[in-house]
Amino acid sequence: MGNGGPIKFASQKGIVVLVLVIFLTLGAIAYLLSGFSAEEIKHYQLVATNQSLNQAKDALLAYAATRADIAVPSPQPGEYGFLPCPETFKNGSEGNSAGTCGSANRNTIGWLPWKSLGLPPLEDNSGTCLLYAVSASYKKEPSYAMLNEDTNGMFQVVDHSGAIVEGANPDDRVVAIIFAPGKALPGQLRNFAPGSICGEDYGNYDAYLDAGGVGSMIDNSDVAAADDLIDQFIHATAESTHDTEPNPYNDRFVTITRDEIWTLVRKRADFVKDPSSKIRRMTEALAQCIAEYGNTNSNRWLPMPALEDLAGNDYRDNVSYDDDGGANHRGRYPYIVDTADAIIPGTSAGSILFDKGICNALPIQSPPGPNADLSTATMSEDRVMWEHWKDHVFYAVSDAYDPKPSPLVPDPIPRCGPCLKVNGLEYAAVIVYGNRRLAGQTREAPIAPVDIDTKNNYMNYIELTNADTAGAGDFTPTIASNDILYCITDTEPLGVIPCP
């Protein structure tokens, strides 16, 4: 009892000191802020928002370049460049990407999956978490049928008049967008789940993202409910954010482009640059598979190529790569070899080349490494690589190894004279991987309604002189060539070597 008075006095004294500290702190803040104009304060708020947007963009680009290393079982190693699904529902805990997002060929929008990216819950200057949209062609799941450096995004950015300011050309279209929604505008009703971090307001995206532009036709909060369609988005301007505007919109965002993703992927030493890269390994495995087809049938006949121009068939579909009955000695790598099978005696059962049991233990020699497996049953890294890069692989067979109409007449060993040549030396066949685009080359698939097919010309992929279709031309790389070539030797048995 005797000590009650001093303790109470000390507590009161502590409270007074605390209040004084708070008062002085608030006074200091007020003094500092008094030195800034309203425009300067707004500027610093925008800087903070841009920092959040750019931090999210950097994390997404890193994900695209490295996720193939750790994403097992789906997507499997061998697929590069994909981005996570948005957070479209509470997947375990807040901030996690949805395991799957919509139909395979449809764009998706939702919250930025900050936890899946190893980020804190990033916010804009209004305290609202960031949102995120990803093109169907680049989203993690459902996986796109053919994702490679020539795969276009499905977004465009337009201005207030509706003119396209980013993504007018197919190869410039945006892959993904990260949004800072800003403060709620009149009519936007946002729900915030108590105890949540970002609100868990799933599906209510029109309360965060706005419609704007001519006739307010551009709606940032939604994507088309159909396959292979382009969605358009509009960025806020200084004028569009004013409350006096009849239809204000305040969404700010940053974009991710195709080239930004693939520039990072290509910096991987194991991708293309290294002599033992995954692309080189895949190309050699494909050559070994063709050679095994010859070594396991009667008299070493090789299959015919698939067509260069798929004539309206989808370049994403494996079954579009069917041998063409020998009408052409040069074309794309054949997935289905039923025409050759019908002519050549002793071929293995099944029309799919990879599933005949002859392409699941292929020796890799340059440099030596584990056997390659192209079978559907395993969907190994080598096979997944082909799934996504199949439009880049071309195949030419010499006339001497192209099966003739029945009855087949056995040829002598060696058989060449004349055969296809690479740098003047004759070979039974050649596998060519068309590396990255050079100046003047375009490789657009007719997927979106506005796109024109430029994949149908081999000259947009490979740089070879006199690469004719006669089965005896000279496949001599030009000085500018960056292609990868493997040759099938005119020997018994057929062998595979890097082309000289």
C-alpha cells in the first residue's frame, strides 16, 4: 500500500513522455510535409507504386527464366518461359497462385500471387494489393501446347482514343500485365475479408480495375471468354484520374513482353549457348530417332518429312506433323509416319514415330550423356522440349533413302551418289534446328483472327544455300547461320554426327 503512490506517479509520467514524443513526431512530419506541394506528394506516391509494380515484374521474369528447374511434375522440365496463374481463389493461404486457371487457350486475370513469387504482399499508394493478367499462351496451367521464343502474347495496350500503343504487331503483343488499381472510384464496391491481407475479394475485379477510352469500351477488369482472342487494356493518364472526368479511370500498370522473357531464358548456359545445351541434345536425339527408324526396318529406309506449310493445320498440334507421302524431300520433322510405314517392310507397329519403341534409349554423343527418351509414356525433358519447339525442327532426306513405291528395290551400301550434301559431304539425311530469328525473319502462326501465317516458309527459320527439295541438294549454311545441324551418315548401320 505504501508504494502505490510513487508507482502511479511514475506511470503517469511515462504516459506524458510518450504523448510528448508522439506530439513532437507528428509535428516533425507536419513540418516536413509542409515543404512539399500536393503535386510533389502525388509524385512520391506514384514512385512508391512504380516500385511495387517493377518489383513484381522482376519476380515474374525470374520465375519465367528459372521455374522449369523446379516445377515437377507439371509443367515438366523442358518447358521454359511460362508464368504463374494469378490468385483467383484462396489456394491454401493468401498470395498463392491458382494451380490451374481457366481453359487452355484463354487469358486469365486475378490477384498477383505474391507468396508464390517469394514476395511480400505488394501494394500501390492507395494500400491496395496488385492484380495481374497473363496471356493463355504463357500461363503455367493448363500448359500451352507450344511455348517457345516465337510464341506471341495476347494483350494490347490502347490509349483514350482506342489507338494501339503497345502490341500492334503480333510479335510485340504483351504477354502479361501487373496492375496497381489505385483508390476506389465512384461506384466501385470493394469487399475486404476481416483478418485478410489483400481482402480475398476474388472475382470482383471490376471494383478495382476500370473501363475507359472511347465509349468506355476498354474494360481492364475482364478478359474474353473464348479461345485465342486478344484482350485490350488502357493505362491511366494525368487527365483520366481527375474526379471531374465524366468517366475517370486510374489503373496504372507495367507490361511484360515476349522478348523480355526470352532474353533471360537465352542467358542460361544450358539452353543454347553451351555445346551440351538442351536444344542441341534434343536435336541430336531427334536425329538418332530417325536413324533408328532406318536401322530397324528392311534395308535402312527413312521416313518422309512432314509438310513445311501445314496448310491450315495448327502448328501447336503434334498430329499436324504427318509425313506427306514423299512429295517433298525437305519439310518439318514427322511425328506421324504412317505413309512411310505403309510402304516400308519391317517397320515397328504404331504410326507415331516416338512410340514405336525405337526412340526411348537414344545415345547422345556430343558430348556423351544420359540416353534420351522421346516416348509419350515418360514425357522426358527431351520430349517436352520437342513438344514446345517442334515448329523449329526441319528434316531433309536424300532421294536414295526416301522409300520408293512398292516393291522396294534394295540399294547397295553405301547408297549415296548423289545424296544431300552439307558443306560438300554426302549424307543420308539432315536434321536442322532453326535457331533464333535473324533480321527479316518472321514466324507468326495464324492463331488470333488477325494473324497471318509466316511459319510456312522454311527461310524464316533456317539459313542454308541451295536447300532445295530434290533430295540431292547442298545444305551449306550461310555465314549468318545460327542453325544447329545433325547429319545421318550413309553407313551400315546409320549413324548420327554433328554436321561439319
